[in-house]
Amino acid sequence: MSALPPTERRARVTARVLSAFLAEGISSDELAGRLGYGYDDTARDRYESLLARVLGAERVLARLSLVSGTHAIITALAALTRPGERLLSAMGSPYDTLRMAIADAPDSLSARGIVYEEIPRDADGDVDLEALTRACIEGVTTVFVQRSRGYASRRSLSVARCGEIVHAVKRVAPKAIVVVDNCYGELVEACEPTEVGADLLAGSLIKNLGGTLAPGGGYVAGRADLIERIASWHYAPGLGAKVGSSLGFGRSFIQGLFQAPMIVDEVLAGLDFAAALFAELGFEVDPHPGDVRTDIVQAIRLETPDRLTAFARGLQRAMPLDARFAPEPGPVPGYAEPVIMSGGAFISGATIELSCDAPLRPPYEVYLQGGAMREHAILGAVLAADAVQGAPCLLE
């Protein structure tokens, strides 16, 4: 599966979403949805069917009651892995908040009796397929794959690489359930991990798929039998996916998905500019400018806590909301170290909008993400670069 030029990638992703809309045939009077229990919520049902087409999945559970990507992932892992069964993380330790929920928090999955193990990454920071295969031979119920780099010095996985992981697992453990954390990766490539064998995807609805309009929520997508198990765990056995209203937000979810390919393409262009700018200034960046991207996160290694703070404050000056705030490092649930963030999103936490996060720990990398207009991302990158270099802000 070779990488596509940016224009062809955008054309294919856009055609994929448009084809899904045409095949689904949603009418305008189906957008209102319901309140309360959510019985017969047409907007919810049509959105989930539409999203299943876009993600190449048999079925989708996409709900406001799944409040984040982390929540969706943990709900899926808990539903599919019983106490005493084995859960493997294929790429070492996952991002901080997820690892906390799996293994470190007082009521984590490990504390409930799930046997959790991590397969360390190889010397190149990639998945160690041989070690993963050996671990799967010993018996495994669920294998977790984090596609994005998250907020750590790790390699972001392509869809093709996800497929290689799935093949390696299934070759020795055909009944194992492979769950891919798809956060930050949706619509970045021309296909999704379900199409290379992943049993389940999970992620947030206010990142790539939300198109800056979705008001909240998370999703799981994949095999229909697994989605039913997750719905029963999330709501109640016997009720499953039949409850859970869209609360009148059907139009926002569906319209957001319609414009998501355009938004993702703007994000990728803006991040490539940021990579080129900071590489020119002598900083280590990943991906490099011109590289094929597999998620919407740009890592920039700034090497000192003071530069992290300067970057975040410079970027904040470009925000449409809260531009006069001066970010400070502070505690964030799920992180051992203080974290400094910059953001002024119209939807709180919607990292498809321009933002950055930086845990204060070596190698002192900042993770720049989103940017629904490339011009906005370019302005933010320039202001952040000026702040890192101690130059006067061009807006003053």
C-alpha cells in the first residue's frame, strides 16, 4: 500500500465520504433526533450507519455518552476482556491518560483483574513483531494498538503497518480481538484500519471526524458482534444500542462529517508548514516537512521547559478565543508531570482546532495539533517561533 500524493489523498478521502452520503440517502427531516431515552432516534441511527460506511466497518456505536476517545477505548477494552483474560499493548506504554485507566488508577482494568502486559518497542521505536508474536502464542484475548504518536516520542503508525500487526497477531492467535486507537488518524489516509483486518476502532468524535462542528462524543467501530457487546456494557444488557439520544445534535454530527475531509486536509498543510519552519530554525521535528503523515500531530523537540512555555504562549496569541491568556504548566489528570497547553477552541478539547500540549519531561517536545484553516496554523506557528526565539510578537 503505497503513499499517495496529497492531492490524490484528499480526492480519495473526499470521494469516500461523498459516496457514503449518497449511499446513505439521509433526508433533512431525519436530522432532529430525540431527547430522553433515545428510542428510535433517527438522527443517531443514520449517523452511525453513515460513519460505518466511511470507516469501512460493519457497525458503529457513536454516542455523546462516550465523552472522549479514552472513554471509548476503555469501554471497549473492558467490554471485550474479562477478569483473568490477557490484554496486550502492542506498542509499549500507551499515552498517559489511557495507561492510567488501564493499569495505574485505583479502579483501573488491571485492578479489576484483567492481566495487562506491554510489548516494548524495538530499537527504532517501531512495533516489535517478533516479541508480539511470541506473547500472542502464550494466549491473549485482546491486543491494543495505538495508531497515533499521542504526546510521546513514538512513531505514528500507517494503516498499512496496522495491517501488518493484525496479520502477525491473527497468524498465531486467530481469535484474538485487535483494537486500534484511531484517534488523530481518521481520514488522514485513503483507508482505515478496519480495511486491513482490525476488529475494532475507537476514537473521539470531536477530532478528525467532527469537522469542528460535532459538540462531543466518542465512537467504536468494527465487527457487529463486538459493537453489541460494547453497547450492552456501556448502557445495560438487553438495552444495548437501542437507547442513548442524540439530544438534537444530529445536524452538527452529520454536517461535521461531511466537511471533515476538507478540515483534515487544511490541518495537514498547516502542520507541514510548522515542521518546515522549526526545522529551518534548527529544531528536531517529526514528521519532517514533506513526509507522508499518518496522524494530525506534529512533534517539535524544544529541549528545555522554558522553550515549551514560550511556544505555548506564542501559539496562544493566535487563538480565536482566550488569546490574551498566558498558559502556565500545571497538573492534568492522567499525567505524572505538569503539562502546559495552548488552546482556544470553540469546542473544548476539539484538537482538530489549533492547539498544543507539552508534558514537562525530557526530551521536552511540544505536540502541535489541528488547525482547521492552514492560514491560522501558519500564523500560530510563526507566533510560536517568535516567542521561542525571544522576538517581539508581530501582533504588538
